[in-house]
Amino acid sequence: MRDRSLQASYELKERTRQRVWRKVILPWLFVAPLLLLNVVVILGPSAGSAYYAFTKWSGIGPAQWVGLANFRRLAGDRVYHMAFVNNVKWTLIFLTVPVTMGLLGSALLAPIKKGQMFFRIAYFVPYVIASVVNTQIWRNILHPTRGIGVMLAERGLKFMDVTFLGSRGTVLYTIAFVDMWHWWGFLVVLYLAAMQAINPQLYEAARIEGATRGQEFRYVTLPGILPTLVFTVLMTIIWSFLVFDYIYLLTQGGPAHASEVLSTELFKSAFFRFEVGYAAAIGVSMSFICTLVVAGFVILRRRGWEI
Amino acid sequence: MDPKRMSRRHFVASCAAMATGLVAAACAPKVVEKIVKETVEVEKIIKEVVKETIIVEGTPQIVEKEVTRVVKEVVEVLAKPEKAVISFWVEAPSTERREVINEVYRDTFNAAHPNIELELTFTEDVDRVLRTAMQAGAGPDIVTTPGAGFILEYIIAGHVAPLDELAEHYGWRDRLLPWAYESGVVGGHLYSLPLTYESMVVFYNKTLFEAKGWGIPTNREELDDLIRACVADDINPFEYTNSGWKPATEHLIGMFYDHYAGADNVYKALIGEKKWTDDEFVEAMALMNDWFQKGYYSGSIDKYHALTGDDTWSAVANGQGAMQMSGTWCFQSIGPFFEESGQEWDWFPMPSLRKGVKPVYALATGQTESINAKSMHQLEAGAALDWLYNNKRRALQISSSFNFGEWMVPLNYTADDFPVGTDPRVVRFFVDFAKVTGRGDYGYTTWTFWPAKTEVFLWEEYDMVLAGEMTPAEYQARAQELFDEEVAEGKVPPVPERF
């Protein structure tokens, strides 16, 4: 009797041990490498940046705690304001033009059965070309003395004689155009994939009900790709506030801050002016904006929006 | 179980082992220097007292006598020290130039110093890589920075060692150009030596000038006449751009400060005896703005912001532009544009832009070299540094691979020092520079003598003056505010006194 009780107790212990191993320890072991990587590569530097945002630090030597001084300076910094406005403009451009073009392109491409792969690849190729190469190509196309503008002006379109990357009025839109040139094809491929996942019977039903192509798009396609659409909108907003490469490669934020964005101003503060503490404050403000956007989406989802 | 498949348990165990290994490796102490002992047989002279029987007056007597003899002994000694390895990170030039630097500098040094091994690492963007390494308490033995403003930050943080004893030992003060030596002295101690020196001149298309019958301007009136002649012939007087390198605008700002406001006034402002808001400086910036607004630079302000450096050199080489105010680093790149166009280039010193202001050559250093305060081999690093400066012929041999546009260490050269076949236009500059600056006629460049924040403001915000968003007076007033802040923080690089 006592032996049986001991046996049962041993089995219970063993089962508990195995359950703890399987349910608690093992999952942690699996995520541990990634977690460690995240702590070292993401969480650590993020915490460091957040700390340095409250310091005066040249990037060399010890940092001096200054409290909210960097943030107070941000509030009155004319260049920061110009950069912020440019980021907002950039976001609005990217939320409208490439998204609309992507939707249009994918909607037109979706019914095509023959040669669709060719178009998919053709749209996608600019996306996989390095930004350094893309910017060099467009720098030549938009060249002020031998580029497309001069050629068109010589053929009668005088208004095209514009120094696209040198004029304050055109520079931000020109860079956005170059960036969109490589970006919108990616959206086409993304939306196309989402459209192809929609049940074809829904289209058949719509056609039987006499729906036009426009109505099919409005009542079948759009609701079908809504999660993808919302995801791209969310990412577009976040990426628009982090944009750096195309602007830095083409104009470094000039002329006269006309294409300055928060990330280029951050870079100059850290690496030219030795104001790493102030640069960290700019970085924190950028993260704050992105967090607000993500929080907005989370709230909408909780309120029942199907996004 | 399939022997080729790994069980979950094995997989987890392997992951844990790998993670443990990584953590252990990361936590392992850094081996700084290996102490090696070895046993050797040595001969030792020992003294011994021996008893000897001698006969004294027929009677044998035992006496003690000291004798020396050689014995062999096995002892443990420190092995001969390993070679001191000196690391030196250098901004990466082209492959051919790297080969010259390796061959003429590294290999000759290593051959002459059997106990030291100099290791050169060519790195893109060396400044940013170095900043991270230095902040982490590491970094190479020899520390390269892009200029005087940058090295000041390292000095303030205590990352670089004073070089006074090395300077005395090697006689650097006597060997280097005095102003170049002084540019590395902070708080009475030498911390850095310039790797290269340069100045600003006016390059021009000689073929075009000869064809048009234009002479070299020597004063403001002649320069104005020349500009008018260029405009009349639909030729851009100057070509320049800041599209590829935004700080390029400061090259012009320095020229206008030195040649309109005057180098004496610039010096006074740098040491706080004058204000940047004084009329001379405001007028200098207004004149520069006026020339831009008239399209004297690259045809228009928009084009100044959009053309590439190659475009502007091509324009001068093809006669679409007449001149380019630029730095002597262009000696290394100007040639191919003129070879392609079949025309000839030359240079002249910038004339004075205002009566009573002396024409000068602006002083400028490129990269600086220092010794890491944490280096285990500071003496050896000093020897490696000295190897750059202790032989004019070797220095010029390296610099000749850059056509004397980079790695031009600031020594007192004469025409005879330059290798046979050196471009006479280049020799003419360095000889004239030594002569003119030697009599005290020198000006200042913003990237060598201005503190970082004010310097960045100057080149970045001048765009706002060009755009009409800021007046020259407002621009100078803001520059003064920033300058005052940096003076208070002790961030102004050393300025050579005038004599």
C-alpha cells in the first residue's frame, strides 16, 4: 500500500516536472536566443537613446544630465519644425499617390491571365534596386543641364526647364517621386496577392447581381484586401517618419532645408555638430510619433474596426 | 529513430550549448599581452673558497684561497618580447594609392623597426567607426580624425595622449611648419599632428584666358572686370556646387572672410577681440550673396545646389565656366577633366576683395593624427607617427600618388624636395605657400579653426541667406551667438598667432 502511494507520488512529481519543462522552460528556451538578440540589439540601444535624450552629450566622453532641455529646444527649433512639416507632407504624398497607383495597377492587372508574371516582375524590379543606384539613375535623368527637363524644354515645353533637385519649390516632391518610383510596384504586387486570395464566387455573385467593374471593386475587392491595405497604410506612415536614404543621397536635406526631414536633421546633429544628446531627443520624438500611429490603430481595432 | 533527424531534446541541448559558449566567449577577459617564459642554459662566473695545502718553511699548511670558475646553469627567463603591433586606421583612398602608402610608409617602417609591426587598416568613413570604438574604450593606437574641431572632442574626453615628450624627442616642432604644429597644441600640450595641409586658390581655364586675352586678376577691380568679361561672353565666371558635399559652401565663406573682412580681423574675431557681427563680416557675406544672386556661380543658385562636382570641373575644362575657387586637394582630381577637353588649367591666388586687405593663403589642415591614451605601445606609436614626418622625400613620395592633394604632411618644402617630373604648377603652389605664409600672410579656414557647431551653422544656414530667408546681418548675429556658446564650453580649436 505504502509502495503504491510512493509510486503515485513519484509519478505525480514526474508529470509535474515534465509539464513545467514542456510548458514553461522549453518555450522560454526556444525564444531565448531571439530575446537575447532583441535585448542586445534593440532594447539596449533604445534604452540608451532614451537616456541620452535627457543629456548633453557630444558622443565622446561622459554625458551630462540636462533633464528636459533638449525637448524644450526641439519645441523652439525652426529647422526641427521645417523637418517635421516636410515629414507630414511626405506622409500625405505616400498615403495617396503610391497607394492609389498600387490599387489601380493591381486592379487592372488582376483580371489578366496571360503575361501577368511579366508585369509583376516589371513592377517589382525597381523595388529590389539599391537606393544608391536608383538615386544615381534619377540624378542623371533629372540633371539640370542635360536631363529630361532640358530636353523637353528644347522641344517646346518651356515650363519643364526646372532644376528639380536644386529648387526649393520642387526638391521635396522630386525626391518623393523618385522614392515612389521604386515603391509603388511593391504595393501593386502586395495588393495583387491579396486580391487573388478573394473568393472568386463573390465576383460571380456580384456579376449575377449586375454589378459594374467599379461596384465590384468597391464592394468585393476593397473589403477583401482591407487588412493588407490597412497594414500598408500603417507601415507607410511609420516609414514616412523614418525616411532617410533617398533624401540624404539626393540632397542631404537641402537646399535651405527644403527637403530636410527629422532623420536627416538627427544625422547632422549627431555626426556634424557633436550634439548626440539632442539627436537622441529628435529620435525619441520620432519614436513617439510612430507609437501614436500604432496606438491609434490598436484603439480602432479594439473598437471593432476590421483592420 | 532516424539517425539523420535531430531530436527536440538534442536540438535544445545544442542551442543551450551554443548560447553558453557565446556568453562565455563574450565574458572572457581580453588578453592584452602574453607573458612567455623560457628556460635557457647560461654560463655563470662563481667565486669559491678552496682549501689548498702549501709548504711553508718545510711544513705543510692548509690555507683558504678564493678562486673563480665558470659553471653552467639552467635558468627560467622572460622570453624576448613579442613584436609591438601598432594599429593605425586610415580613411580609405583608391586601391593604387593604398598600395603606395603600404609600400612607402608601412613596409619601410616595419623593415627599419624589427620589434614593431605597423598595421594599416583602410576604412571608409573612419571618423564614425573610430568614434564608436574610442567611446567603447578601444580604438587603434594611432587615432585619425577629420580635423581640428574633431580632435578637440577627443582631447576634452581624455581619449588621446599628450605628445610633448615625443615631440621633443623627435624634434617635431622644428620639423613641421610652425602654424601646423601649433594647430595641435591645446592648453599648452601637443595632442595631434596634421596628416595633410591644404589651402584655397582659384583654378582657371588657362586656354580660355589666353584665347580671350584675359589676365590674372590681382585686385578687386581686375577681378570685377574679369567677371564682367565672362558674363558678356556668356561664360559663368565661377563654377561650384554643394550638391554632393553640403559643407562646400564653407570653402567660399572662408575665402570671403579672409579676402574681404581680412585675415587680421578674422583672427581677432576667433580670439574674441572682434565680433562676427561687425560690418566687415556682414559685408563679406553680403558680397558673396550678391555674386550668387547674379548667377556668378554655376549660372544660378539652383544649379549650384544641383550640379555635381564632376559637372563643374567639366564646365571649367570645356570653357563654359572660367574659374573655380577651390582647395588644393583638387590637384589630385583636376587633371583628367582637362586631358579630356584638351585644354590647360592653372591656378592663381585669390586677390584681395577690399582695399587695405592683404591677399593671403588660408591655412587648413586635413586629417589629424594622435595617439590613443589607452594604447599599450605609445612609444612605438610615436615612432610610427614620426616615420610620416622624418623624411621629406618619403613624405612627398606618398603624397605624389595623390598629386600632392592629400597626405601632404606640413613640412618646410623647397622646390628641390619634389620628385623629378612633379607638375610645376603644384610645385609653384607649395613653394609660394611656404614663402607667403612664412612672412605671416595667412588666413583661416572654417573647418580648421572654427568650433563644430558654428562651422556647421555657417555652411548649412548660408543656404537660407541665398534663399532670401535670412539677411547676412541675421546670419552673422546667429553665428556670433553659437560662437559665444562654444567659447564658453572651450570648444574653439587653437588659432596660430599672427606675426
